Amino acid sequence: MRNYNENRVQYFGRNDLAAGYYRDRCLELLRDSEKRQIESINDAIEAYQCKLTVEGIPELFEKEHSVNTSQASRQLFAHACAYVSTALSHDGIASMYDQVELQYREPFWQLIDACCAHKVINPADFTELLKAHPECIVSALERRRFVVGFDSEIADAMRKNPILSAETIINRLASDSTHDTKLFLPSRLHNADIDSIMLSYINDERANPNYLWVLRNWPSRTVSRYVPSAEIRVGAKRKHEESIQGMFENGAGLRYGAGVSIDMSQVACKGMTYEDLVITHSFSGLWLKKFTDPATIMNNLIYIFDYLDSNGLMTMPARKHESHGIMGLLGLHAVGEYRSFPGSHIRDSLALLETAAYSDFLEKHNSRLETALEWVYNEYFADEFGIEGFSLALPTKETTWLDKCKAIGPEIERAIKAYSIYAKRGEIDSDYFPFESMKTFSSVPALVKPKYVIAGPGFDQRGLTLFSDQCMLSHLAKQSESESCFYDVMLRHDITQNDYPEYLHSNINQLENDGFIARESKGLKPSPASACLKCVWDNDALALRFLKTAELKLVQELVCRNILTYCDTLFTPTEAAYLDYMFNDASFPNSLALRNRYDHAHAPIVDPNAKEIRSDYYRMLCLLICITLKINEELMIATGKGGLDNLVEWPLYDESVFSLAEELTREKIH
């Protein structure tokens, strides 16, 4: 392959900043199209790149009247095709490819495909090309006509190049990579052949942990062309774990964590510290010990512990926009996998640790979390809301952790089914239980509608400009200052449109015209509509029950403009995705699937009281707590009953909470 030649035409596409860079060179070729001789493969490729430019960005040549650019580009292309046909017949594709300049590696294949040159390529010569240049396998796989015409040749080349072949198949079939070009596999490359390729890859020291992650979590429900065998899935899992352990065994990487303590010397219900990237929540042992009745335990779960936020949204789920900048692009991920981030890991860990800590604390003081939850379903819902038919039977204290895990899954499903039947029929009729399926938590209806507002079709267009840390409006060049997003710039600085370069003024004008910016005496400030979108951006949903009349009217206007949309389910889409990920394996290839794990004997049991099984039980108990709190809140809204009757005078937050909030605010400002 020859050196890069920057003087030759390259077509970048109309949206590329360099789209018009080769306009003058194109005109030079077009004006000379009738007598220009195509003397090399690079001349031929350049002629085709010129044609693509004329057809893809015609406005570049609108004022050029000295030549019929459309006709001239077609003429150049005809000359190029004639050259390719002759050269292939005489020299062969392997020799031709060796003459290609570096910048034309991929355009070479575009030209060969456009000329239908596969018809005159000798199979033996094509085999020689793939042997000398294995990277051409990928380019061939992107073109159906080549895969059909050289099926056995490509299949043989893939078997001989397992590293390239494995990573190409994984990346293009099963990952959420940004490639928009379809990949076609040879029909003679059977599932067993691909298994052999993958096994060679797994056993190779060059195997990349990112690709192994996707292979172990292969999305079989969405990718049918290849389904890895059990041997491949297990091998990928073990090699991935081994690779990750080796990668971080010397202390490399970023360490962060979460901790929970119940402090018998702390008076206020809740405290919080943050040190060395570890956040610790502390809870008053004095308060928790003083009141251990079921009602107070449930109120503690609502108001003190971290299951639901102040808007009634679950805290643990990963949110769409909490991954910032390049961090969101790191790694390779399977198609449709559940994505979690450091922030959601911490929140999830806190909820799990709080569940385990409170459960152990209560048992030491002759009470149980399970008893409180049973009281809610077996007594409270009937006594408070007049709804008969809820029931719950959780495992006893003496049961092994394995049997607890087996028992709690069906009880979670029973609770959801009972609520769902009530939401649909206005009563819990036991005859309907066998017909109530629960494949996904996203199908559980709300009683009060609309319940939430979530992102609509037009949300990202405005949200990316206002709230993304990748938007250029988040940086004030004149002051050499930056914020996390343009919204924060408007909140913390007195700015005008003139603080930005002229090419960004159209973005600001568009936001103002759409009603998301207000021009005040101190400059540009976010409007109430912008603040509404910020809530949805940060939390993936906004609960409507907490909004005032004017705010509900604003939401309605945004819904009518297709920027937001209503959601009428008990759980937000983000909450439902998290619950599906944790509970069953129907939605995500990397699901924890805790219910299925203990229903279908996923692994041999050496110790029924193993730490891992204990942790799984507390995870499911945590899910049940969240579901119970969401159901209780919905019944309260629908009936107007329930809630706190009497408040005990006791400090809620320790001074450490306020000190930490002040410290974090100060760091954010500076």
C-alpha cells in the first residue's frame, strides 16, 4: 500500500466540517473529464470520490457554470469503471490493492462495489488478497455481493484469522457500537465454525476484556445469526474475570465505595460523611431501637432510609444521563444490556447495605423487617384503605438463606399481581391470579393517571444543548470558565449572547424562541420550562403529584409540543428496567435475574448459608421494600387515606449532613 496523498479528493459527507475542502480539486477533474486518462487505481478511486461529492453536496457547485458537473462526474465514473474492469482482468485484485494509497483503503472497496467488479475478480486472486491483507475481510463482510460471490473464500479466511474475525463478529453483531454498516456472514460459516473461532480467541493472550464481556453476555434474543455455545459463554466469563483481576491486581483503577453504620451514640436519625471517595450513611441506633413496631419500621423505610427520594422515585436505578463525557463511551457493551454507572453503583450499594444493616439490627432487638412487610400486606392495606386480598408470607428467621431466596421471589410476584389486579378491576379477585402474567415491571399500571412525565420525541434536541457537558455553550471562553452544562452557566453567571462566539448564537436564539431561555436584567437565565426539563434530564421522570397548578399547565404545554410525554405506569421506565434487571432474565442479556437464579437451579449449592446467597436475599428484600413503598404511595394518592398521623419530636438530620452539603456546594462553585 502506498503513502497517504492529501492532495486527492476525499468525500467526507455533507455534515462534515471538511465537506467542501476538495471543491477546487473536484472542479479541476470535472473540467477535464472528457480527455482525462485514468492511469491508476488511485485515479479511478478519486474519480468516484469526485462523483460522490457532486451528488452528495451539489450546492458546492451551484455557481459553477463552466462545466456540467453532474454529467462530467458520471463521465469520470464511467472511465473509472472501465479501468477497474481492465486492470482486474489483467493484474488481479491483490496486485491492484497493493497500489492503493493509504487514504483510499475503504474508498477502494466502495469503488469496486459500485462498479460491480466482483463479477470479474478471480476467486484464487481474492483468496490471495485476504491472505496478504486480512484487514480486507471486514470490508468484504460489509458487502453482500462479495459475501455471496466469495462465500467459501471469506469463510476460510475468517477461520485462519480468529482474532480479527472474533472481534469483528462480536463488535458488529452483538455490541452497541456506533457502526451503521450492516455485516454479512458467509453461509458456509456455520455456528460451530464461529464457536471454534471464538474458542481460539478466548484462549489467546490478546483477547480483549471488552469483547469477552459482550461474548459472555451475548444478546441471543436479538442476535440470531450466531448463538454461542455453553462452552463459549463459560469460557468467556472465566477469561473475562481473569483478565479484570490481572488488570487491577496492582492497585490500578479508580476506587470508590459506600458504607452504612448504625450508631448508638448518634441522636439524629441520619448522618453522612464522605472521605477518600467513600460515602457513609449513619443512622441513629437510639431512634431505631426506641420504635420497632411495624408502622414505625415502614415509616423509617420511607423517610429515613434511601429507597425512594423526596419525589417518590427509586434511588437505585441507573439514569440515562448520569454518565458524563467520555466516561459514557468507554468499553464495549452488548446490545440491550443494562448499563450502570459509578453513581448508580453507589446508590444500589447503599440500599443493599441499609437493608442488611437494618434487618440485622431489628433481629437483635426482637423484631424483623419481614414481619413489618407482612403486616403491611396482611393487615394495613385492608384496615387503612379497605382493600381486601393482599397477602404476604415471607420466610422465617430460622430458614437457611437458600430457602429464603427460594421463598421470597414468588412473594414479590404475588404482591405485584395483587396490586395489578386491583388497578385493573378495582378489587383483588383471587380467581384472576392464574391469568395475571408478570413478564416485565413496565406493564404494571398506575391508579392515578397521568402519574409521571418523561422524555418525549423532542426532548434530546433541547436537552443536549441545555444540560449536556459536551455542549460548547457550557464553556465561557472570554472568562476561561466552564460549568457542567449551559443551564448551570446561566444559573451561576451573568451572561449575554455576546459572551459566546457568533457561530453559537443560533443555538441560543433557538432556545429563546422555544421558551427555554429568559432575557433578564442580569442576562440570560433558564426559564421555568427549562427547569422542568432539567428535572426530567436528571431523574428520567418527574412525578406529577408534587406539582402545582401552574407547573402542571407548563407540563401540559411541553407534552403538546412532543418534548415531554405522560407515563401511566406504577414504575417509571427507569425503575421498571432496574427491577427487570434484578428480578428476571426477560429484558437484558446481563440480568442478575435473582428470581430465576433460585427457581431454576442455576448453580450447585455447597453451602446454603453462603455469603453470596445471603447477599442475594437482601437484594430481593430490598426490591420488595421498594415495591411495597411504591404500592403504598399509589394507594394513598388514589384513596386520600394513609400517611403519618402523629410526629415524634426527634431531629432528622445530623450536623454532618449539613456540613457535607455545604462542603460539596462550595467545591462545585469553585
